[in-house]
Amino acid sequence: MKPLQCVALVAVLIQSLSVVDAGARDGKNAYRVLTAIAGEAANNDTTTLKVDRLDASIDTIVPANATMERVATGFTWVEGPIWIPAGYLLFAEITSNSIRKLTPDGTVSIFMQPSGYRGSVPYGGKEPGSNGMTLDRSGRLTVAGHAHRDVWRLESLDPKGQVTVLADSFEGKKLNSPNDLVYKSDGSLYFTDPPYGLPTQGDSDPIKQLQVNGVYRIPMAFDQKPGAAPARDQLQLLIKDLPRPNGIAFSPDEKFLYVDNSQPKKLWMRYRVKEDGTLTDAKVFYDATSDARPGGPDGMKVDRKGNVYSTGPGGVWIFSPEGRALGTILLPERASNVNWGGADRKTLYITASSSIYRVTLKVPGI
């Protein structure tokens, strides 16, 4: 194809894409093909960052002339971003049951597929893949298995490397669908377990075995030997009264654990962490239930000053350590998760319905 013809074709595709709801998750093949092709031309779109400023102190976090860059698009539902120190981002494309690799120039490739459900019969739900990801202090990738209903660790950054399952059941019953997770500096691992990775995503799903949608702790996850079976008798249920626990993060000093709840109430909770790693003193950190904009509390991270960043109604919410809403980074589509990247950890990567965005802020993340 001649260069001018190629340019014309891309222009037509982008114009056609404008009539499609970028946040749609209906899985139609035509939409997938169109966004996959036009997405290549749409990468690296840079726009002025739109912020709903609720407190003057937001200016110490968000630069005055900040921009937001869309570095990749054409997906259906993306989640779980994690920056790899070698200089790239991994993220989950849940509906395609894959973990993908994004380089800073916007190049996307398959890192692992399947990443979640591995059954021999059709899954029957819309989210068969894995979900949240984090690194332990040795740099090993740890993954919320979501539709695979476990938490697992990759012993090297080789997608075909050895996998160690850290948790898969509680008191003899299969976990629901681990969603997001965070390590404490002592090597223990905390994770949320709502039913979103089950075929119906509901509490009455036929394969759901646990009555509770819990938050759990694996006491010595870091020390589990590669390939060893999960220490099932040591798994601790810490929180059992949240209908839909989702995002999870520690304060910088690890005195507090933040857990948000997606439905029916849009809540961010704060718990005091006891010396033995269990939790106490549950408090509502922030309640956004009355906010009717698209999106709910989901992925969550913290910066070095203790400010909390979480996807929520309208985009990415930023809270002070005291629970004061400072502002919201507004997005054109429903946001799912965030994480820090770049050598200085000041680049905030945001996963949304069909795209990956990034913005450079003033305060580095942890």
C-alpha cells in the first residue's frame, strides 16, 4: 500500500472509531478489529490533563500545565498495571485472558496467554483472565489469578518460568476470584477476593464456595519455596464485612491498610495494622456513594508522602493521608487501576476500559 493510501485509510478508521463507545465491553468482533487497527494510529495521543480540583494542595501534586498521554488503546478491559524495573509495563487484558507488555514508546505485545482460566471447556463469563499484579522485594511477579481463583508467583520474569501458587482456598473451599494484592515489608501478602472473576460475577454463582467476599493475609508468602504447595492452613481471613472489596494498598509507614469497596456503596476504608499483621480500628476513609459518574473504587496506590490514588467515579481520585479529597484526574472512559512507573516513579500509569494512559506528577510513588 502506498504511503498516502495508508494515511487515508487510517484517517477513515479513526473517523469511524469516533462513533463507537470507547468504553463498550460488548465483545463484538467488528469493534475489536476496528479498535485494534485504529488503535495503532491513536497511540501517543497527548491532551491537556483535566483535573477536578477540590483542594488547593492538589497543586503540590499535579503540575500546572500537565498533560495526559494515551500510550496504547484498542483493548476491551485492562487492569493490574505493574512497572518492571527493566523499563516496561505489564498489564492484564482480562477479557482476552492475557498479560501484555507495554514499552514506553507504546509498543504492546503478549507476555502470557492464558493468564487466568485454563479449563478445557469454555469459561462462560466475560472476565477469564488474571487481574492485579505486584512485585515482591526480589522482583518476582505476583498475580491475582481472578478467573483461575488463586494467587500465584512467577519465579522469574520468563512467562514460561516456574509458577508457585501462594493461595487457592480457605478452610477447604475454593477462593472466589482474587482481585488485587499488596506485599508488606515483612514478606506477608494481602489480597482481596470479590466474585468479579466468576462467570456470573455474583454471590449466587453456582461455582462460588465461600459465603464471604474477604480480604486475606498470607503470613510468610515471600518465604514460600518455589513450587511448594500453598500453606493453606496459615491463610488468614482479616475482613469479611465488605460486599465487594477491591483495591488494596499500605500507607508508606505500613501503619494503615487501605481497602476500597466497589458496590453497592462506593467506599474507601482504612484499617490500623497491628504488630502481628492483623487489622483493627476500621474507619470509612471516604464515601463517594452519591457520585453518579461512571466508575467505582477500584485499583489503588500511594505516593511517598502518603497521598492515596484510586480509580473511582469520573477518573482517578487523589486523597490526603487524612482522607481529604484533593482532586480527581478526569478520564474519557472508566478507569480500573493505577501504578507508578519510570526511573523516578513520578509517572502514573492508568488502565481504563480500552486504553492505557500516563501522566507525570510532582510526587513519586512507592
